Amino acid sequence: MHKHIHKPIDQQIEKMFIEDSWRVFRIISEFVEGFEELSQINDCVTMFGSARVKEGDKNYELAREIAKQLVKANYGVITGGGPGIMEAGNRGAMETGGNSIGLNIDLPFEQKPNPYANIQIEFRYFFVRKVMFVKYAKAFVILPGGFGTMDELFESLTLIQTFRISKFPVVLVGETYWQGLINWLHDTVLNENMIGEKDLELFKITDDPEMVVKIISDFYEEK
């Protein structure tokens, strides 16, 4: 009787072990592919923002222009590879003859690869993709976006704050969009001692594409 009870449980454990083992191999293969594809690229800047904006939207056109200015300053552009601001970043980079890299994520909605990346890599796992965003970027440029954009913003600030990565420029684009968040960080989070004064210096904010490039260039000239 006990054998009949335990056998299905043992089989379930064995099945879970096999599935987890194969998952490890898939994760490793994504890391290897990403490292191999991106290890040859020159200095790049990663751009984040909403997947939902369309061509003609002010933030789409702003991202496109920022990407052009970055390429003129000899940076390639990395995005999440999808539509919206990601598309605009890749488009601006390609139109200016620079490296245009899309790190796409496999999602059931929204995230179809845009046609403007001359290097396109597909990821199944968000955390592997995030490693690539950080590892191969000299800076983050973050335009208006939703949860995913804010996730990337706060993860980058956390990694810098905790010295898990070397400090690099984090530039918020869209003063009107981000001002409420910045006010909350200052008036509530800082006021309640959840962060320090220096933590608010981990990012800059501007609406000017040329200033985005200047912030990044000045950072590396001062090092």
C-alpha cells in the first residue's frame, strides 16, 4: 500500500528534477548566445521606454533623435527589441548607420521584434536579458514607460547603490513625466530615511537629446 502511495510522488519529483535540469541548460544557452553575439560590439547605450507609443508620438520621435545623437557620438544603441520607444531607438540608430541591437523577450502579447535592429537576439528569460542590458551598456537612457521601464530604472539604481556594478550614467528623459516620481523620492522616500541624499544623485534628468549625450560623455571624460 505504501509503495503505491509513494511511487507517484517519486515520479513527480523525478519529473521536476528533469525539467529543472533542462531549464538550467536553456538558461546557460541564452547566456552563451548573448555573450557571443554582444562581445564584439563597440560602446553602446541602452534605451528603455514604453512599448505602446506609436510613430509620431513626441516620445517616439524624441527617442529616435536621441539614438541618432548617440550614434553620432560613436555609441551603438541597445533596446528591448520591441515596438514603441524601443523601435524608435533602434530606428534612429539604424538611420544614422550605427549599431542597432534589439534584445527581444518572448511574450504572449505586445513584444514583437521591430525591423530596425541589425543585431536581434531572442530571450525567454527576463533575468538573462537584464544581464545583457547592463553588461554591454555604457549608460542607461530611460524614457517614459510603465512597469517594465520602471523595473529597469530601479534595478539599475539598486545595482549602483549597492556597488554590485560600477557607477554609470542613468539619464531620465521627460521632465514632466518623471517629476512626480522624483518629488516622491525626495519628499517621502528620502524624508523617511529610506534612501540617502547621495542616492538622488545616481541619475540625471533632461529633455534635450544633445544633453543626454553630453551627460554620458562628461561622465567618462571625468573618470
